Amino acid sequence: MTDLSHSQAPGLLRRLAAILYDLLLVAAVVMVAAFVYTIAVETLTGADLTQGLARLIFQLYLLAVILGYYLYFWTGGRQTLAMRTWRLLILRENGESLGVLDALRRFGFAILTIAPAGLGLWWMLFDPERLTWYDRLAGTRTLLVRKDASRRSATKETR
């Protein structure tokens, strides 16, 4: 468990930079997943992935890939590459790492609250604790990791 009493919330620009960076990474993962799926399905079944049930299954598969990306990195105290680069960490409100249900809840609330013109994200500018709507609803918080703490963990990993 992490002590949240001295933690600092990241600013909007840092969050936006991490979101954009993650979107680039997710786009690359989705392109590879779509390529593999398209080659496999069209080779085995000859199905047209642009119409009907085949299209729906393809879209659900891509959604599962995106969800899997975030679930993998958000659970167990891991960070996405963008979060590591921008020194962000997501924890539950009690300071523990996110579990699968926490990550699912955060992902769902993020999609719902960011969809209307990004309001769920912009809210952090008015929130006294600088929390987004999806952090509030999911019971999570995004923290800024100190430089010395990120260096310590990087040195620990190389040993």
C-alpha cells in the first residue's frame, strides 16, 4: 500500500501527453492485432470483415484487444509505457494497486465521461483534489511519481 498523504496529482498537460502517447501505442497494437486477425479469418473462412456478423465479431475482438492492453498494464501496480514516461501511477483510493474489476470500472467510466467533449477529463481543472470524473466514479486516483522514486525503481529493476 502506498501512502497517499504526500502524493501530488499530475496536471492536465501531463495527463493529455500520456493519453496521446498511449493512444499511439494502442493504435500500433490494434493495427498488428487487426492484421493477424484479418489474415487468419480471411484465409480460413474467406469471410468479408466489412459486413454482417463477421464485422461485429471483428469490432468486438478489437475492443477486447484495447481493453486487454489497459487491463494488463493497470493491474498489479504496472504502468503503461506512456505512464512510465510521464511518471504517472494509478492506484485505488486506499493506495493499493488496481485489481481487474477496478481497471474495468475505470476503463468503462473513462469512455463514458470522456465521450461528451472530454468533460470527464476537463473536470480535474475544477476538482479540489484534481481528480477526473472517471477517477472519482471508479474510486481511483492518478498520481505523479517523484523523479527520485522512479529512478530508484528503475535501478532496482536493472539489478
